Amino acid sequence: MHVLVIGATGSIGRHVVTQSLEAGHPTTALVRNADRARKILPEAAALAVGDGTDPAVLAAALESVDAVVFTHGSHGGPGEAERIDYGIVRDTLAATGRRPVRIALMTAIGVTVHDGAYNRSSQVHDWKRRSERLVRRSGNAYTIVRPAWFDYNEPDQHRLVFLQGDTRRTGSPADGAIARDQIARVLVESLTSRGAERKTLELIAETGPAQDDLEPLFAALEADPEGAFDGARDPDTLPLAYEPAQVADELDAITRS
Ligand SMILES: NC(=O)c1ccc[n+]([C@@H]2O[C@H](COP(=O)([O-])OP(=O)(O)OC[C@H]3O[C@@H](n4cnc5c(N)ncnc54)[C@H](OP(=O)(O)O)[C@@H]3O)[C@@H](O)[C@H]2O)c1
């Protein structure tokens, strides 16, 4: 499985690249700065160089790719969530056309919280949720992973726990903790798991040893209903009927492609 990692030099993406290579997948990293990437990423990673908001860069990076892991993210500047968090997913899916590509998309715990202060100021949750909807409607096999707060783990929290329904909504580390390499493990292992297909999960770590095999955890999750926009058990906090016309059109276009 040839894997493309988008957001490869980021704090999660670099773990994804390493673990993908360790799993035996030829792995290409989409990076903006090749010199910096060479210092961060394993030598065995191939590089595709360019900005992910450029559809031509995405089209070239996607050649001969079987799977895409998205770990990219913006930093909250005006318009960035739409252009980067959402736009890169939209343009990647458009560039794959009708060719099936296995997708693992990282968003965030609390992504369905629409009325919180963070989303009101940044719209990051809404744009990430819209990117999830594009993935669900794209017709590709996918897993959507919503990590809890990075690196608040206690030293003995190695046991992975998958949740659904996005019910932890404080917008603080009280919602749960997860380490960056644990997130990468779930993303990479989901790519080859039949039980992980069409699943949306929140990811936290709790006290206990790490599981050797994630298959039972994936298999126990409720699948998103066939053709659904939202994850199984997600609250309806961003009704489609009130979405901007452009968003509705783009969702429609991906559904028909
Ligand atoms: N902090 C938390 O506890 C938490 C919890 C759950 C979810 N999250 C989410 O996790 C996401 C990523 O976090 P992180 O710590 O890994 O962030 P990060 O280290 O800043 O990584 C972001 C990655 O996205 C890439 N990127 C940004 N714009 C791009 C563009 N136009 N073209 C190509 N690549 C681009 C960056 O590339 P460069 O290296 O070239 O800049 C970098 O590789 C964030 O969106 C955040 O919302 C965070």
C-alpha cells in the first residue's frame, strides 16, 4: 500500500511517516520545505514538495498512491481553517477522481461543538467537520480519528480507548489525553483494517497496558450509516439545511464524482 501523508512534517504527521514505513508501506510525505523535511523525516520517506492548497501539487503527489493520511492543520488565522483544514481535503478528494483511495483523516475531539468560544472565533471545528463530511460522501473506504488532547498522558496511560458520539465537550484536557505516537498508530493501523472501515471515533488513552491488536477495538465500533454525512451517534449541531451554498455544492459535487 503506497501511503501519502499530508501534514507529514507536523507533530503527528512525522510519527505517521515513521510508523507507516515501519509497517512496510512505501510512504510519500507531502512537505512544503524539503530541507527541513529531510532533517525531520526518515530517509526512506519519499518527498512530494509543494503547498497542499495548490491542486496541481496534490495531483502530482497522488500519482500511484493507494492511501492518504491527513494530519495537516492550520493555526487559526483568518480564513485558514477553510483554506487549509477543509480545502486540502476537498482538493485531494477531487484530485483522486474516481480512483478509490483508502483515507485516514485526523480531526479533533469536540469537532461537533459548534457554539463554543473556540469555534465561534476560529470556525476550526465547523471546517474540520465539513472535511469529515466530504470524506464520508466520497465513496472511499475511510476511518476518521478525532484525537483528544495531545501529550497530557500520565506515564501509565498506554491503553487506547475508542469513543463515539463526540460526547466529551468541555474543550479542555478534561476531555481526555492521547500521545502523538498513539494517534499515529491508530491512523496507520486503520489503513489495513477491514473493521476500521466507515468508522468515526474519538481517541483517548487510559491507565493500562497498550493493546497488541487494535482490530477488536475497531470491530466493536458502530459504522457510520451508508451514505451518511455525519458519524454514527454524532449530534446534529451543524444542520445541512443551514450550510452555506458553497459548502452544500462542494458536498454535492464530491457525492456525484
Ligand atoms: N493540540 C491538541 O491537543 C489537538 C487535539 C486534537 C486535534 N488537534 C488538531 O491537530 C492538528 C494538527 O496538529 P499538529 O500539532 O500536528 O500541528 P502541526 O505540528 O502544526 O502540523 C501541521 C501540519 O500541517 C502542515 N500544513 C499546514 N498548512 C499546509 C499547507 N498549506 N500545505 C501543506 N501542509 C500544510 C504543516 O506543514 P509545515 O510543517 O510545512 O508547516 C504541518 O506539517 C491541528 O489542526 C489541531 O486542530 C490538536
